[in-house]
Amino acid sequence: MAAWATLGATALGTMIAFALVRYRFRARGAINSLIFLPMAMPEVVVAASLLTLFLNMGAELGFWTVLIAHIMFCLSFVVTAVKARVMSMDPRLEEAARDLYAGPVQTFVRVTLPIAAPGIAAGALLAFALSFDDFIITNFNAGSTVTFPMFVWGSAQRGTPVQINVIGTAMFIIAVLVVVAGQIVTNRRKRTATT
């Protein structure tokens, strides 16, 4: 569930962030304000409002409603992370690529995307962590679907199963490995830049 929500929120959030930074359009200020609402509101309010939306639409609660709810919840976090990175980008680099006869797609793939990649990765990691860990929004919109936090909550009333410890340890080790790998890559880039 968290992987699919991360993919959806990262793709949508990246496009929204680029649109908000690069283009001027009506209601841009209102959209900027709306992006921060899910981060500022309590989760139970977001969960109840999404449940109301699904019930009014006549949607059957299950996998798809949980996925949509997670994407909507994680979207603002991804937009904020990517937007911060895109705002700090130097537009002269893209202009230089266009001056060297690079097309729009080539400029995006070879210049814009590598510069924006750290913000996109940060947003994706944040979205994964939030979606993987979320209980309140899932509990409201799940129907009969059971995610890991719901399994933990249900199992904790009878005693802690071994699977919880295994997954918790695995998540901790993965997080440490990602941080260590990021530090190694950063140190190598600094060394190559100074030589």
C-alpha cells in the first residue's frame, strides 16, 4: 500500500510543485494555501472528510479508497519538499542547455530532473514513511482492507506478535542504510568537486 501511495503522491506532487513554481495562473495563491491544509489539520479531520467524500460518491470502502486517501494525505508533504528544491534551482542552467540546442525533453531529463532529484527523493521517502505508518486515515477508509498499522493495533490487544519486531527491525536497518548511502554519495561528490 505504502509503495503505491508513494508512487502516486510523488508523481502528482512533483508535477504540482513544478506548476506552482514555474507558472503564473489564477488561484495560484489559493492552491498554495490549500497544499498546507492537510499538514496543518489533525489527521482525524482529514480522515473524516475523506470518508464523507467517499460515502457521498457511493464508493465501496477498500483498497482503492485507502490508496486515494493516502495519496491525498501525502501529497502536500511531497509538494512542499519538491517545491523547496525547484525554487532554489538556477534557471540559467536550463537556459544554457537550450542555448546548446537541447530540446525541452532533453533539458528536463539531463538538467532539470537531476537537480530536482534530491527534493523528489526526500518527498518520496517522507510519503512512504507517512503512508506506511498511518493508522487513523486508514482506519476510517479501509473497510475490510487490513494494512500493517491496523494489523499491529489488532494484534497488540492479544500480545505482540513476532512479525512486528521483524518488520520494525527491518525498517530501522533500511533507514540507516539509506542515510549511510546518502552520506557516502555526498562525500564522494565533494571529493570529486575539490580535485
